[in-house]
Amino acid sequence: MIEEPGANRDNILNTETINGMLWILFFLVKFILCAILISIQVFFFRFLRQHFTSVGTSQKFTAILQTIFVLFSVPLIFLLFDTGWIAHLPAGITGMILTPVYCWHFSWFLIFIFISFEYGVQRIVVMFRLIIRSVVARKNSQPQNQVTFQPTRRKFIRQSFLAAAGTIFTTAAYGAIAHDHYDLSRLTIPISGLPDEFDGFTIAFLSDIHSSIFMTKDTMQKYVNATNALKPDMIAVTGDFVNSMVDEVYPFAEAFSSLSAPSGVFGVLGNHDYYTRNVEAVARVVNECGIRLFRNEHIRLKKKNATIVLGGIDDVGYAPAAARLTDRAMNDSPDRATKILLSHRPYFLPEFSSRNIDLTLAGHTHGGQIVLARFGNYVLAPAQIASPYVAGLYTLNQSKMYVSRGIGTIVVPIRVNCPPEITLITLRCSSDGVSS
């Protein structure tokens, strides 16, 4: 049973202003990304052309090489700046053409990072050796010997480059093929003060759908069917229903309209929902498909005579705004009630903890998506730069937060060492310990 909302739904900032600012930011990021990727293509084409010319390769081969680089680079411009045309492509074309394009650019980007790191290490080593030899020469009053670069070392570097390139291209290909091979994560979370009536209450948790050419209606329906099969008491979906366009919400709604649970299906908006420049249209369709969106508000879930508070906040990018929205969302909620909060971004656990939120469900990070190594809850991934909370369960004082790896992808349709997940959480009446 659901009681009436306990907070109003007014946004702190004007929605049109937020939409405009986010769209400008999104455009700038895409522009910078396009410039970087095109520059990398030019760099490697010139590098390979010089190499093949030096070993006597024919001009015909060089022309073929140039054609390949151009064919893979031209679609990138359209993908970054005008994706509306993709909707008119024949079915299956994205998998046959667009996925290789993304894998191509992703692989060369990683190779560029690899050789840049290797070059940096070389310079440091050479500089260090120069310093040592200079000190030794001065001490012994001997002329300094110039540090030379040996041919054998050049051969080793070329072999390392080829090995790295082969490994990266293979990993990218596998990551593209397996990016929809999801895990079902089961977790038991004890909550201090949880009413006995809610002991064993189950929550199925999904995040970061990113409906797009790489997250089709059929794929989303697969996740919906798997989630319904768990027969949870409640379902939470924490934003990024679409990737960047309003039209992407319609296949999402068609698939997710069949999502159901006895206590309801609830959600919050993510940053990519704002990138559409018409977040209210996205919100309206999501609500109409049966997902009760929280807009900085809460409701009370009741079982017999017991009550818990369930709320959610709109997507924000900095802590003071998250704190204000949380205060607004939980306004007039009982002080001693168990409080569960839905938040797209996980950055704000300290703010949630200071407001006595017992459990926060968040996404946004995709678990890192491209994970080089994993050490418990710590992952070696670019996402770690933006947030200390990337994937899994975190605890601060009496407040807990679970960060989902999500089911969709961004930038490239690739996941490495980070499969998508559906999470089934079971709440228990306890004050200590967590069971998986």
C-alpha cells in the first residue's frame, strides 16, 4: 500500500535552463571527443604509412590503408553530431557496421594511451640514466657518454606495440560481443530499525538502461522478463532511461511497460535523460509506462501497521544541490522511519548518511564499464577518477549504498571485466553484517 507523497515536486532550478546547460556541455564533450579521436586516426595513419614506406610497401597498399582509415573515421562524425539518421537504417545494420566502427576507434584510443605511457617511461628512464652518467663522469673527471637508442630496443618496442595492438583489438571485439551477458547479483542487506513486517522484503534493481541503437527493445525486453521472473516485492530503476534523444524513450517504454511488482515500480531521472533537452517529455513517457518517477519527493510503503519511507531525487552534479534535494525529498518523513533513497549518481553518500538515509540505490558509473583490474570494491577504471563509489555495496556510519553496474553502455558498446547486472536485494532486520 502506498500513502500520499510527503514532499512537493518543484525543481530547485528552472528545467529549461538545466536542459540548455546540459545540452551545451554534452555537445562540447562530443566535439572534444571527436577532435581527439580524429587526431589519433591521423597520428596512426601517418605512423603506419611511414613504417610501410620504409620497408618498401607499394603505394597501392598505402592507398588501401588510407581508405580504411577514412571509411572508419567518416561515420564517427555523424555518430557524434547527428544520430537521428541511424533510426532509419535497416534492422541489424548497427551490429554489422556501427559496432566495428566503435571498436576500431576504442582500440586505437587505448593503443595511443599505451604507447604514450611507454614513451613517457622511456623518457624518464633515459633522463635518469643521463643524470647518473653525468654525476659519475663529473666525479671521475671523465667525458660524458651519450645515451644511444639501440636497434634491439627499437625491435622490442615494435614487437610490444604489435602485441599490445593485437590484445586490445581482441579485447574490444570480445567486449562488444559480450556486453549484454549480464549477471544476477543477489544481496542481503541488514538495516537497523527495519520493521519486522518488512523483514525479507525484496527489491529488484536496474540502472542505466540507455535505450539506443545498442540497447534495442528486444534486448530491454530480455532484462524486463528476467527481472519479473525474480518476483520481487518492489522494483527500482535509477535513471538514464535513454542515451541522448527523446525518441529513444518510446522503445524503452514499450519494453518496460510490462515490468511489475506488488509494491510498485519506481525510478528517478539520470543525466542522460536531461541531455535530450526535453527531460519533461522523457519523464512523462516513463511515468505513463508504469514507472512511478520521484521528483524530489517520497512516499510511504505500508505492510500491515508498519511503514518505510521510499523517495528519490532528480539528477544533480554537485553535493550542495544533492543535499538540498534530499532534504526536500524527505521533508515531513518520520524521523525514526527506515528511509530508502533512489539517486542516479552515487557521489553523495556523505550527504545521504548525514540525513539518516538507511539505504541508497544508485547507478551512473556503469561499474566502470572498462575495468582493468578489480580489488574488492575498488576498480582500476576511469570511473574511479569521478567517484570513489563505482560498484557494489558501501557503508558510511549507519548508511548503506548499493551502486549498480547498470545494463547499458555509453560512448562505446563495449564492456570489459564489468558485465551488466540485475540486482536482487533482500532487506533484513539486523544492525550488523552483510550477506551475499
